[in-house]
Amino acid sequence: MSREPAAVPLDAFALDPTVVHANHGSFGACPRAVLDAQTAARARLEAGTMRWFVLEYLPALDAARDAAATFVGADPDGFVFVPNATHGVATVLANLRLSAGDELLTTDHAYRACRNALDRTAGAAGAHVVVAPIALPARDPAAPIAAVLERVTPRTRLVLVDHVTSPTALVLDVGVLARALPAHAPLCVDGAHAPGMLDLGVGALGATYYAGNFHKWTCAPKGAGFLWVAADRRDGFRPLVTSHGSTLPDGSRTRFRLEHDWTGTHDPTPYLTVPAAISTVAALGGGWPRVRAHNRALARVLRDDLADALGAGPIDLTTGATAASMAALAVTLPAGADHLAVERALLERGVEVPIVSHPGSPWPLVRVSAHLYNQRDDAARLAAALTALGVRGMRIP
Ligand SMILES: Cc1ncc(COP(=O)(O)O)c(C=O)c1O
């Protein structure tokens, strides 16, 4: 196996060099320069908290919002920062007015936390969660979209679909879905992985809601997510937490901004550091198109090398759809071992990679991620650790 260097030295990031980092997808990783920018922002805030929150917070937030919204192709007037994608999806669900018998539609590859939120929202209203299955291996990008559309009924009140599925790393064609859905079934895209991984045009997709994260593939500090709401749904769309914004005079700011931009005192420096993350990662990787292409290609190389070493079959969409910067492989676990125990044993050996057990997959999966600091050799180190723990590849039909 060739030992090609990473596109960017590991020490540009605050990562432990003794560890195999193959799980950028779950929690991201920050370049040191981004953490330095956050520290500087926090120092300005802490130097005079009243001055900062009264005079500087909103202009700083607006500037960060403009850069972040431009990066994801969203209109800043419909864009608010939230701590994470889970929060964004929960906000959308809290704004639904459901009646008994209504339906919330999703797929069996939905992120488990957001599926839990759907169940809770539906349960409180006597509504139902309807689940469209996405068959694996998924070789036809039209099939998942057709599976969702087949389950739309006159009672569908929301469709929640991941842009990049968390357990299986499929990129779903959410634009095609948005255009095909009837008006009574608005689409909420859970784009937790998309910013920085995909060339995003949130506003042009045709979705009604889009939730995403900057702390994954854009490499912003943890706690930097966003929610975008289409223009015709912004009036009366409330945050999860009610604060001063609901009674402040609206003046030059819309009620939507007044309410969502202040939900109580918190540390806003993850949001304010998003522009630094966008420019830092672009500078490290030679521009965002190159960063995305590098990560996509390396994820496939890691997956293929790992598949060769373990004798496993890849499960991603292989035709048409854009590939992700993550890829999943079907594996068998040692008899009696559960996936969390294997994951923990890997962590104890200095290997960070998720072992996925999810209703959307008939097999346990290993999901590998690739970002600028990864190198091809990571696959061999991963394969050695998995093999030592008795994890074997699985050939799927
Ligand atoms: C599809 C999807 N949605 C939501 C999330 C949750 O992200 P966060 O924990 O930042 O809210 C994830 C995290 O991996 C995800 O993959």
C-alpha cells in the first residue's frame, strides 16, 4: 500500500497524532487556526461582557450569518444559527400544528436522534411516523426518492429526510424530492453532514426547512449549526426557547430574527468563528471545491483499501448521486459482541471509527470518514485493529 502524505499535516489540527482518526463525520475536528480565532472572539467578549452583548453581539452575528449563509447558498433573512442540527430539526417539529391521525414521513436511514424527536412529536399529537425503507445496497439514486414519494398521503404534514444519511453515508437527491412533494407535505432536510461536504445551494433546493452543521465538515468549533426556513414560513416560526425577542419592537429586524437571534445568554463564539473555519479550511486545502473533491476521493480509497483488507462489500450509491466524504462497509462482528463493545475496544486501542448498528441496514457497518488530515495509511491501521478484534468483512449481493 502506498503511504501518500495527507493533504494537510495532522498538526494543523488539534488532533492526537497517536490516534487513527477515521470518524470526522460524527464530531468534526478543528484546525488550530480556527480554535485560535474562537479564543480571540471569546477574549473580546469576556473583556467587557455588557459592552460586547449590547453593542457588538448583533453586528458580529449578522456578519457571521452573511458569510455562513453565503457558504451554504441560503438567503440570510431565513437563516438562523442554532447549536446543532438536532436542535434545528426539533425547532421545525415544535412549529408543526398536528392533529390526531396526521403523518410525519421519514426513511429508515434517518438519524436516530431525529427519529426519536419525530416519534415524540407524533406521540404527543396522536399522529403517526411513516417510514419509507431504503433498500441496501442502494445502487439507484432514484429508488430512495421513489420510496418516500410512494408513502405521501393527504395526511402527510412533514417529510424529514437526511441529505447525507448518517449510518450509511448515502447522498440523497433531496432537490428532486422537494420538487416532487405536494404543498401539504413540506420537506425538512436534515443536512447535518452537508455543509463543507457537498456543494450546497440550500435556497435553490426547494425545501421548506434545512438544518445543518458547521462543526462537522466545515471544521467550525462544536456548537455551530443552522436552520434555514423558506420565506413563506418565516412569519410566526418560533424558536424552541421564548426570550426577549417576542416582545421587542421589530424596527429594523424581523420578528423571525429578533426571536431566533437571542434565546438567552450563551457562548456565541462557535457561530462567530464559522467564517474563520470557512476561510481556514479553504486555505489549507486549496479552495473548497478541491477540499470536497479530495475528501470524496479519499473516502473511497479508504473504503476500498479497507474492503480489500477485510473482504467486505461497499454499500454506497454507485450511480448518479454525488458521493459522500464518508463510506460504509458491511461487516460481521465476533460472535456475541455488540457494536458498541467493538467501538469501545477500538477506542481503547486508539482507533476512532463508528461501528454502526441501525434499522436501515441488515448488517453491522463500519463507516469511514476522510478529511484533509487523513491519509491512505489510515485504512491499513484501521484494518489491523478491526481484524485483531475479530471483525470480518461481509460480501453483500
Ligand atoms: C443525519 C444527521 N442528523 C443529525 C445529526 C446530529 O448532529 P448534531 O449532534 O450536531 O445535532 C447527525 C450527526 O451525525 C446526523 O448524521
